Amino acid sequence: MSKVPYSKTALTYEDQLRQLKLRGLIVEDQQKALHLLEVISYYRLSGYWYPLLSDKLNHRFKQNATFEAAFSIYKFDRELRLLVLRELEKIEVAIRAKMIYILSHRLTPFWYLDSSNFLSQHKHSSALEKMKAEYHRSDEEFVQSFRNKYSDPMPPSWMMFEVSSFGTLSTLYSNLKVFREKREIAKYFGLSDVVFSSWLHSIVYLRNICAHHTRLWNREMQIQPAIPRNSSRPFIKYLNEIPTETGHSMLLNNKVYFFLSMIIYLMESINLNHAIPGKFKALLAKYPNIDTQAMGFPVAWQKENLWK
């Protein structure tokens, strides 16, 4: 099919609301709806009323579909992202700490600068350029103090990793040669180094989704984390419980369910009292209209030991 130029014009808030009502959406509080269209935007909210459409091609809403129901999904998604970000912060800090400690003791405090520690010289050079930019851009007091006192062009890893992005950290770990140190870092979190590399990459992706306030709750992830086969602790058993339209089942490692399970698994190495399942269940109780299957949760998800 040949492409055509985009020809839709911008609508006023009033016209946007009028269009939604003409398409069958029930708006109980018009002033509130207009306010939300103004401060959130029609396009951002459209991802949350999409599940309420009966005819997605012609944008016709299901009978009794309401603006408030769509906004409720939006609020759930916002709280879910905040929950995820809070836990990811703890995971990121713990991974930084473990990498710094093991590699600085076994190699040198400046191990990240030595290209002989890495598989790909090109990837290492690229990561190093990013780290140099992050270092020179930093206005942290400890960075200023290091520059003033020492002649080294770059600081030791325990300083450098405080101003480096987690994406850079993930790249460095994945590119490390398979020393026993690389395996030891992954083992601390109950995984093989191959699976751990995959999960680090997935965490960066998930963090970017949450940090940029984009829709998470029913998202089909573009990155599929590796499934651990020989983990040191039990992971989830139900991985392909959702039937497709053809009657077959599909893997769930591109769904929110798998990513949340991944967070819980990692947190068990950091804080056994994390209470993530309870927090998530409380969120579901607060928003009873949320369809967990849209997030990839299988029917028996609450039977998983990880989620109890």
C-alpha cells in the first residue's frame, strides 16, 4: 500500500472531547475531562482508552465505556511505573556496588580503562568515550576534588560508576571477558553471566520506559530477556500460559509479568523483605478494572512462589 501525506489538523480541547463522545465514549465530568486533555494530552491518553474500543479500525467505543475508566488505567500505569522505578534504583545501586568491589579487588581500581579486559575493542572504546563525557560533564564535589588533587585523567571505578549511566555499566559488563569475576558477579544475583547480561540490558530498557513516562501496563516489550534455565533459586514456572487467536500459546518474556518477576528475583539477592508482590497486589486492589492478562500474567500467577 502506498504511503500518503499526514493531513489531520490539530483539534481544540473541546473538539477532542466532542470527537470522543461522538465515537461513543461516556464523559461524566466534562470539565475534568477537558482539564485532563489539557495537562496530559489526547494522544498520551489515547493509549489507555484503546482497550475500550470495540471497533479499533473506526475508533468506536464499547457500550458503557467511560472516560473515567480510561483515566483509571492511566493512573494505575503511573503508579506501576513509580513502583518499578523505586525497585530498579535499589537493583542498579547493588549491581554497581558488586561490580566495583569484585573487579577493583581482583583486577585494579582502573580496570574499566584497560582494553585487555574486554572482548570487543570497538565496544570498549565507545563505552569509554561515553564515560569520559559523563565524567567531564559531572559537577559532583568528589569529582571536582579528584580533578584538583590527582593527575590521573580518569578516576577509579568506585568514583566513575557514581556518575556513569546504568546503560554504560550494562555495556561494560556484557563486553567483559569471561573471567571468573564476571561469573561471580552474576552468581551473586543467582544467574549465569549470559542471562545476567541479558537482564542488565532489559533493566536499562525498562528504566527508560518508566523514566520517560511512556505506557508500561500492557506494553509488548521490544527486548526479550533470556529465560534462566539453571538459576540458583526457583524462578517462575508459568512462561507460556496465554493463548493466541490461533489457539497456540506464546512465551511471556516480552510482557510486564516477566519483567516484574525479573525484578522480584533480583531483589531477593538484595533484600529478602522487599514485599514487591504485596505492593503490586495492593495496586491491583486499588484499581480493580485492570486486566492482568493484558500485562502477560497467566491465570495461575499467584501460585508462583516468587509472587507469594
